[in-house]
Amino acid sequence: MAITIHRKREVLLHTAFWVVYTSFIINHITSHQTGPQVHWGRVLLASLISVSYLLVLSYLNYFYLIPVFLLRKKIGAFIIIFMASFAALTVIRFGIEILAFGKSWEVQSPARTQLIIQNTISDLFIILFIGLLRFAADWLELDSRRRQLETEKLNAELKFLKAQVNPHFLFNTLNNLYYLSTIKSDAAPLVISKLSEVMRYMIYDSNHEKIELAKEVEYMQHYIGLERLRLREGVPLEFEVAGRTDIPISPLILITFLENAFKHGVSNGNDQCWIKARLEVNETRLVYTIANSKVKTVSYPANGEGIGLKNVKRRLDLSYPGKHRLHIDDREEAYSVILTIEQP
């Protein structure tokens, strides 16, 4: 799509150039005519011959000589064929002008040779300019293709990272459901219902590049609901949302920190465990703060980063390059995260 737009712009640029140049040629010829009356038929015919001559030379160079010889570093062959083409077409042009106008159409100038040299230099300049447009067009097309490939690569990587999130969450939730089923809990049907809502979000809504924050919040609330059913009563779980929730956000980023908080921060056998999360949004930024206690019986990654955290960091780099800040405070008794995302 981007390449098609680029080609259309290229055609418009060339068309605009030749329209302006034709106007210049017409004005130049009329300014050198003798007599009070302008012979518009002759002026237009002379302009047509001059412009056609340059069109043939310019685009012979543009479409054939440059790609076949110059871009393949056959510089000697390029110079020989270009000069031969230039000389041959110049002779043909003068022959057509003599047949069309005869000696009466010669420009009245005391320095005829000097004028021919000036016109030749001018023609070469035009041909060179059109040739440079070829290099510019090739560079822009190459840059457009590079950007397109980068975008496709980033999109593919984002899809891969999202695909890693889904099995991780499903594994945790199925473990919860298994636990409830072993103790024959009446909460098992409710877990299945909430899991159905969560999976609907993960399968359909999360496939979009951006979703409304309200949907992500609803998804997180369902997740907390599933975890509450697993945990005993009285475990402090706080999740507060302040500000607007109608802004767009990349899906399945905020949930990773919440999953880690439940995985490492709470246990039914620990009376001191807790989780506190707050999501605040204003006109300029989103600030997501989450903290949790650290359960001694849970093993932690050696470098403090599991697959989920590495995943979310990479997704933040891809989705919000230069527009996010992630601060992690890993202490002996508690673990906290502050994520700030600048709003567009």
C-alpha cells in the first residue's frame, strides 16, 4: 500500500515538472520571436519538438540506461551509449525543426553557437535532474520496503509474544480449577463461567493492536475473581481504578504484573500476604502501580525475571517505544512495579 502511494506521488511529481517546464519553453520561444504578432501554431509545435526530445532522452536514461548500465556499475558502457543516444537524437531534433520551420524559424541571435551550447547544457541538466529522480525514487522505495518489512516483523513478534501469554494464563487457571474440583467446591461452576469470559477476551479482543482500557480492566477483574475463589477469605486484595477508561491500550500487558503478584505474593498458608494494585489515568499518562508481599515458599528466578516479565518488557518496547517507563523495586519482603505509559 505504501509503495503504491509512493508511485502515485512519483508520477504526479514528474507530471508537474513537465507541465512547468513546457510552460517555461513556451515563454522562452515567444520572448525570442520577432514581430508584434505571436505565431502560436509555430510556438506550440516548436515546444512540442523540444519537450518530446527531452522526454525521449530523459526516460531512455531513466528506464533503461541507469538500471541496465549505471546501477550495475558499467560506467564506461553507460557513458558511451548515453553520448551516442544524445548525439543521434539531437541530430534528429534539428532535422525535424528544419523540415518544420526552415531557416525562417532560426532564433535571431548574434551568438548562435553560444546559444546552442547553452541549450545543450540546459538539456543535459534536465536529463541529469530526471536521472537523479530515479535514484531518489529507488531510495524511497527501498526505504518504504524496509519500513514495511520492519512493521511486518514487529507485528509477527507481537503476535508471538501474545501467543505466549495465553497458554501461561490458561495453565494457571486450570490449576485453580483442578484444585477446586479436588475439594469438590461449589465454586467450580463459577470458575468455569469466569474462565469462559476471560477466554472470549483473549481469543477475540486481544487480537487487535489496541483495545479500550475498560475491556482490559474488566478482564483483570475477572482474573482477580478467579483468584479470590482459590484463596481463603481475608487475604487483602485491592484493585483500584481512577480516571478515564476509554483510552486505547495494547492488550495483555497489565495482566502480566497482576499474574506475577498472585503467583509470588499470596498463599493460603501465609497470614501476612497481600496485593495492592492501582490504575490511574489522566489526559497525559497512564500510571499502573502494583505491589505484593513475597511468599518465602515460592521459588524466584535467579535474575529476578521470569518468562512473563521478559515477555512484557519486549512488548512494551514494541508497542510504546520511547513512551513508557517501567520501575521495579524488588525487596526482601515486598515486590512492587510502577508502569507509566504516555498518552498520544
